[in-house]
Amino acid sequence: MSDPRDNVQQEFLAEAQELVEALSRDLLLLDEAHQRAERPDSSLINEIFRSVHTLKGIAGMFGYKHVGTIAHALEDLLDDLRLGRTDIGGPLLDVLFDSVERFQRLLALDDPQAPEEAAGVDAYVVAVRSIGAQPPAEEGDPLNQYAIGSAVLSVLTEYEEHRLRACIREGMQLYRLRATFDLTAIDDSIEALRDVVHDDAEIITYLPSLEGGNDESIELVVLLASRVPETELKAHFEGQYGTVEAIEEQKHPPTVPPTLTSIPPGSQSLLPEPEDETAQASLRSLANSVRVDIRKLDDLMNVVGELSLVRSAVGRAVAGLDGDPKYRQSLRELDRLGRGFERQLFELRTRILDVRMVPLGQVFSKFARIVRQAAREHDKQVRLVITGANTEMDKLIVEELADPLMHLVRNAIDHGIESVETRMRLAKPAEGTLALNAYHKGRNVVIEVEDDGGGMNAQKLREKAVSRGLLTAEDSQDLTRQGMLDLVFLPGLSTNAEVTDLSGRGVGMDVVKTNILRMGGVVSIASEHGIGTKITVTLPITLAIIRALIIKVGARLFALPISAVREAIPFAPRDVHTIQGRKVITMRGETLPICDLAPLFGLRAADQQASRFVIVCEMGNQELGFVVDQLVGQEDVIIKSLGPTLSSVCGFAGAADLGNQKLALVLDAPALFSEYFDGGEALPSVEAHA
Amino acid sequence: MTAGAQRATLVPDPDSGDGTVPVVAVLAGSEIYGFPLSAVREILMPPPLTEVPRSAEHFLGVIAVRGEIITLVDLPTLLKLEVLDRQPLGRVILVDVGDELIGVAVDRVVQVSQLQPDQIEYASAMSADLSEYVIGVARIPSESSSAVDQMVILIDPGALLGGLT
């Protein structure tokens, strides 16, 4: 862990991952624009170019030869694209999208130079080269028709020149903006100007003018292209930035055509090259943020945990002094300090948790590519609608969610959304909609994967479950419609018979459910035949620290995450009825199944006469009451895992330190729920622990 | 957890120079077992124990050691030793089994012995049918000269404790 080379390697991988993710996001925007037959935003293409360029640079430094080779080929292709030497189109986009996958695979390799990858990389590079440099039909050079002035034209870079031509071809009007900038803040001012004009106009270039300016300021001539009428542009800029002047189209081209391709060496320093901008941008981002290994945050959290323990120990020591009038004044002061200390601790913990939070958009954006790809493979049209991408969750949960969610997304496209022909026949829009929604609900985050496809056939699911022997025919008669839908979560229901290259990769819905349960979440399903399916995943915002209800069963303490608890009510044994052997109570006119934890855990319950409690818990759309002997109180606890050896013991999510080396096992409410509701008539009887 | 725990267990003490193997000898029931010192992280007085319902009988529960939750295994129960007149927990040794630290409850720690290579008789050379976690036995001369030698059963902690359920 302390090997510096290893750290550097991790740094590289993290940065490369980020670049590839950014690349993937930008490509989707590009694809969207292309689908809508819009002109791709030139700044977007630049963004993509920069990502690839940076990736090439760092891959070279760290010996990721294949990544570097691909990035290099793509860089050429993207350069052709931004210089207008090639046109955007399906094949070009395919090649670009393909690169994302390739980068990710190559970055995951143990050996970044793996010789067996060379052939694939070479083939890909050939494919990239075959697409690049198909020049669009050449027309008369439009630049000559404008009085831009050869002094300006001669210092344009090839890229700026291309943008200028492109803008003219698109019928944009050219303007010359003269503005004075403070020398000390010139970079920021130009950046701000870029932001302002972005919607209205495109900045082709800017040069210092020969007039104007003094020691503190400089006058720049900014060459703008815009669709906005002159008057409007003037209203926007004049006064605030400087004067705007339209560059008229000339009837007679200038007699001396400027040399367009060569850049005089001396003038280059006046014009920032795109390369320089990249360097500046990345330097800035380095200064403002640091990448931190999540384990370091865990360590910090442990320290906070230890601090709280110290705090309660001090509290107990202070309490020992109570009653002595000599100390009354000091005790009051200690008490006040103690509370202040606790507040600060709470603040510290909240801030650390906050650092661990990342927006779900990080994982959602990966799906955009998968959806596009899956839809293409299956010849379906799918529109992905994402809401709540800013919803934040603990980094670990977001990471863990990627696979289960990916499965749900693929399922929705593979089994949910119908082919275009089917949809047309059913008078549905040809394009199916897949919605990924995320939002906060109390202390939980809800994520929905919703499609407007064919929905699930509940009866068919039941028949299949019976034919696979997962359910007896008699039992299946008792199932409600919801019960039949829930069968989809049974292991072994979706089997090889229907494996497709999309969703049948050996993981079924049961694995999705298990993974989400493991994170302390629940999955529920709603589906209308012919209308669509909605899978709802509910998860705690963070795993690390939870508010827990401390309860006593027999003589032992347990912690129950409060996120699952709805209320606690006194338990009256005479209210208990049994329905088919299951104990229930009636609460506010509704029947609530209950589960006595003492026999479940093989513990002897406290005196039956004593007042016991029912803790009503809620998971998804199910309710269950746990009968416990005593409510001890609420506490914020850090859940720690039980370690691999005990992980197979069902019903416990981990252990929490209550101070004084006293541990309470944390009940795994989702697991207990699924044991109770899916585990057959009765919970397995447990031998009392010796 | 320490990476690179020794699964191949009998590692001579690098400082000794003469190939001696340091072993922690512990008493379980009436037998003495030896754990290679290279796999033993710590010897503790038993901290407060939290039992884990529904776990197998050889698991005593979990303990907290410096913020980490450690599973505690009862050595006599695990080895199915008949123990008469069981004493309360004596000592806990923390053993590194590779991916996890496991607490092993023993009645008492006898000593740390430096075994000479010629004191060790490997299981593979013995005709007795021994469990796969027994590497071999070693004879240690008893402290009182009159008594017979003590027999120490050498344990491979990875084989004994790794992948317990």
C-alpha cells in the first residue's frame, strides 16, 4: 500500500478513468446532436479532443502503450473533425464509442503492454485511419469575401481558420469587437467573455490591437461570428465590453490573397493555442481538488468513532463526580463543554460523510452508452431520460450499484421495450422510453428504472416457476398478482433457455436483489402488462454511519437501523392471533405479521410478564413487527462488517461499537424481511447457542 | 490485515541463523498446540465477548480489538477436544489467516518455543492419520527433568482457520 510506484499508478488510473468517463459523456452529447441533425458544438469537439490528448500524454508517461496508440489515432481523427477535414457521421461515432470500451478494457489490464492486445489495437487503429481525412467538397474560399484584413488572417491558426470558414458557410455574420482588458486579469476576463458570448456567438480569435491600452490594460480585437442581429449584439456588448462593428461582405475580393496556412513564427506568441488552454485548465483543476483513497476516509471515520468513545468515557467519569457539592460549578462547566465537543464531533462526522458523497450521475452516465449500444444491437429505439442525476450517495454505494443497475437497464431494453414494428402495431411511439430517476426520500435514496415496454406477464411467471419446480402448483394458487411478479427474484427463474447477449450473462434478478439487500436496500417491482415495468431500488444514503435503535433481546443488545423502523408499540400478548401458523397482531385495524426475535436467535426471552415491544419495520411495500424485550435508546453507530468468516450467518449486517469494547450486532432488516417473507411458512428453528 | 501472511507456515527465524522455528505453544484441553509465531499477531487477555446467534458452535462470537471486529473461535471446540471442567476463557491469540485476523481462544499460552529443525517430525513422515491442518509434532524437553518430553502439535493456521463457516 505504501509503495510510491503503486500510488502513482493508482493516480494515473483514477485520472485516466475520469478522462474516459468524460469522453463517454461528451460523445453522447455529440451523438444526441447528430441524431437531431444539429451542427455539433465546436467547443464539444474541442473538449473531446482535449480528453483524448491528455489521455495520450499520461498513457505515454505511465507505459500504457496500447492506450497511447489508440489515443494517438483518435487524436488525429478528432483533429480532422475539428478542422473540418472530415464529417461527423454514424461510422465515425461508432469508432469513437468503441474507443471508450477499448480504453476501459486496456486500463483494467494487469500488464499495460500485454502483447496479445497488440493485434486488436492495430486493427482498431486501421479502422480509425480509414475514417479520417475524407475532405468535404471544396468550394470557393469564403474568407476572401470579407474585409478581415490580411494582418489578421495571416496569424490565424489552422483551426481558427476552419472555424471562420465554417461560420461563414453557415451564414453567420462576422463582427469585430474592440474591448479593453485589465492586464492582470486578462485570462479571467476573456474566459468570462467566452461564457457570455457562447450562446450568441463564437469567438474565432482575439488579437491585441495596435491602438488603445496603457500600462495596466490592453485593447483586444475580438473576431466574432454570430447569428444574432447586429442591433441585438450591440445592445448586449456595447458599453459593457466595448464597441461592436460588423465586418461587411465585399463584392470584390482583395487583390492579394493572404497566405492562410503558414503562421509567421513571431506572431504566434500573441495567440493562445488550444494546447496552452488545456495546460491551464488542468493546472487549475489540480489546484482545487485532491483525489483521496476512500480507505483514508474510512480511517478518518474510525478516528471519529474512537473520539466519540473517548467522549462518552469522559462523560461517565464526570458523572461519577456528581453529587459532590464541591464540584457543582465545575460539573456544570464540564457538561457545557461536553455538549460543545459533541456538536463539533457531529459536525466533523457529517463533513467526512459529505466528502464521500458523489452524485449518482457518475454511474448514470455510464448507462447512457450502454443504452445506446444495446438499443443498436437489438435494433430498438430507446430514449434514455435521466432525472435526479445530482442526487448524492456514498461513493461505495454508487460503485456497488453499478452492476445491479446495469442489469436492470439491460433487462429493460432486452425484455421490456418492444421492437419498433411491435410498438407501431400497438400504436405506441416507435421510440421506447427508459427512465432512470433518483430522488431522496427521508434517509434513503430511491432509484427507479422504468420502461414503457411490454411489461411482465404475471401468469407466465407463475407457470414458469411451477414448471421449474420452484413452487408447487397449489402454493402458486394463493399468490397475488404482486406475489407472482416477485417470483422474478427467485434464483433459477431466468435460466439459460433465454440467455441473450444482453441480460443473460449468468446473473439474474436474484443476484440483483441479493446485491441490493447486501447494501441494506430493497428492490420492489411494479409492472402492467402492455404498459411497462418499474423497478424501484431503495437504499440508505450512506453505509458508514447509521442512526440505530438499540434494543435488548434476552440479555443481549442489538442495533436496528432506524431507517427501517416506522414505530415501536407496546406488545400485548393477548392481541396475538395466528394465521396459518404465522403470528400477527392487529394495529389500527390492519393486520401486521410479527416475528419474535428471541426464539429466532435462540435466546431466552425476558420474563414473559415484562413489558415487551413490537418494532414496526417497513421495507419497500412490506411491513413486519419484530418483538423485542426492551428499548434501550437511539444512537449513531458505525457499522463494521463481521469479516468473511461470519458473513454467511444470516440476519446481521455487522457489529457496532457501543463503547467500552461493548459490541451490539446490527440487525440486517432487509435480510430478516426476505427470510420471513420468502423463507416459507416458518423461520428455521434455531438451536440455542451454547 | 497484514498482506502476505505465511501460509507455508514453518518459517525459520531470520535472526537465528541456525534454522530454528519460533512457535507459540498453547494449551487446549490437555494437549499443547503450536502456532508459528510468524502467523500470530498478538496475544490478548479476552476482551468482552459478543455472541453471534445462529453461528456454528465453534464460534464464540465477536470481539472488538482497536476498532476492528474480530471473530473469536474456540480452539478446543473446533478441534473437537473433550474438555472436562472447562475454565473460563484464558487467552486469545490473534492469528493471521491471509484475508482475515481470527481470534483463537485457548486455555493458556505455554511459551514461545524456538524449535530446532531436528526437533520437528513432519506429519508427512508419520504413519498416523492426521488432519490436514497438522504440520507435524515437536518434542520439547520438559522443564522438570524427571517428566517426559512435552509433545507440541504444530498447526497450519491457514488450513485450520481459513474458510471456516
